[in-house]
Amino acid sequence: MPRTNRQWVLARRPQGDLDPSRPDCFELRTTQAPEPGPGQALVRVDWLSIDPTQRGWLNDSPNYRAPVGLGEVMRGGGVGEVVASNAPALPVGTHVYDELGWQDYAIGTSEGLYGIHPVPPGVEPRSMLGLFGATGLTAYFGMTDVGRPEPAEPAETVVVSAAAGATGAIAAQIAKARDARVIGIAGGERKCRWAVETAGLDACIDHTSDDVPAELARLAPNGIDVYFDTVGGDLLEAVLDRLALHARIVVCGGVASGYRGEMPATGPRNYLQLGLRRARMEGFVFLDHVDRFPEAFDALATWSANGDIVLEESVAKDLTQAPAALAGLFRGHNLGKQLVRVRG
């Protein structure tokens, strides 16, 4: 029988912040799901990953991925189940993951980096969107390759912004697993309590109510050795003023800018601190390390099994909520990984 396929498509490029109350740049279209051709499989999408980087893909400007085209299905990671197949590697009933898009049904092959891949045996499918997806891989390579907290006496001090968000929470716990002293920055008492009591961080600063520079001075009197930055803006400036000698700053994201594709309103105005403290500020993209994904999977799985990484999820119910879930990331609505359960 024909399958109805709802699809969120990019109707116009947004200007400024996304509005959670109305999907002004997206249109929800209804079509019939296609039949798979030779070598293809049809996947019923069950879960979607909602990530800040998706806002950057809506701009017609340079990025590490090409912009989503007008009229195209919104790009995004997902997990689902094969419901029809002409691909021997993807038999019906197989749970799969990858870039399935904001829709009920996706079609594709098992070939290439952005192909459809079976979920490994024994793995909860939606963990391929979090711990074992772009989120966990970004946290792993950012913290281990760029931040590089090293065993020391006294322990190195690591600060992580958005420490109760999807990537920040994993990065912070990786630093703890590497014997660092970890200070989180998060928005709101609930998130800070989770970061300390559940994720095991040593302290957490509430940027909505605390004096961040004063708290950094109190909690890191000898300076900050590693800063995992997913926010930018005022928080980055506050950290730059507290760097230890030879500090490392991991440039992971810039939520403070809203990924609007325009010049941010704030600095860093005090970037000269990098020179004065002989520090290094480095960007990266997890796709730089495709050949090392098995290494990352093994490490993340071990830390998770040992209880060194614990995760939280925020779930929006139904595909219709995907645009609001994306907008909500920039207003701090999520605790941990933001997901959409496609069928409510």
C-alpha cells in the first residue's frame, strides 16, 4: 500500500533567529514515499537528531557542508527501520542510521559516508545520534585531540560551555575520565545541578544568574588549561581573561551567534590574551577523522559501560515539532541531546 510521507522542506532562508512558535522558513509537504530502485532501501524514520549546526546549513554562506537547497528536504541525522529493500546489505527489518532528513521515509543506498548504515548489534539505535553519532564524535576528537587534558599534579582545569548540552556534556565527562578538574557553564539551576550531581563535574557556573568572570576567578585561581567552547561571545571573552600558560581552546561551536550567517555582536575583543598566555585556539570538524571513528567508538563505549559518561535526552514528539526543536536549542530549551520522535 502507498505510504504517506511528510517532509519538512526549506522554503526560504531565515533572517535572524528562528522562532520556536512558527516554522517561518520551512514548509511541511505531504507526498507518497517512493519505491526503492535497484540497490536501494526505503527506511521508515523513527528518530531525528536536532543539532545547532543545522541552523548554519540554512545560510547561503560557506560552511563545512554545502547549504541545504531551497525546496530540499531539511538535512539531519536519523535512525529508522528498513521497510522495503532491493539492497542485499540492507534487508527489511534492519535498524539503520545516517542522514535521513526531516521526513517520515527516506530512500538511499549503503554506499558512501552519507549512505545508510546498519546499527551495530547490541547498540540502542538512537545512541547512533548521540553517543556514537556526530555528537559523541565531536566531543571525543575535540577533547582528546585539541583540548588534550593531561594527567598532572595538581590536575589540569578544564572549562566546558553548554556543559549540560548534547556535545558539551560528553566532552566534559571525557575530561573527567582523563582525570581533569572540570568546571561547566550552563544556563539555569536545573542544568547546573544535573552537571554536578549526575554528570559528576566538579562545579558548574549558571551564566543566567552568576557573575561568570568572578566565578571563573574563584573556581580557577591558577587559570584555565583547556576550554571546550560551544558558545563563543561573552563567555569566550570571560575565559580568555583567565587562561593558564599554554592553554588550549577548542573551537567547537558558536551558539551565542545563533548561527545566523552574520557577524556576531560580540568579540572576542581580548584575543591578545592568546599571545600573552602562549595559548592555542584551534577549530576542527569530526569529519576530519573518519579513519579513526572505530577508535572513538571503542573509547566512548568503554567510558559509557564504566559509568564515566551518562547521558540525558530531550524529546520532541512528532515530526511537526522539528523546526521548534531546532529553534529551542538557541534558547536553552534542551537538557542533553535534543531528539524528535517522528511519530509522536
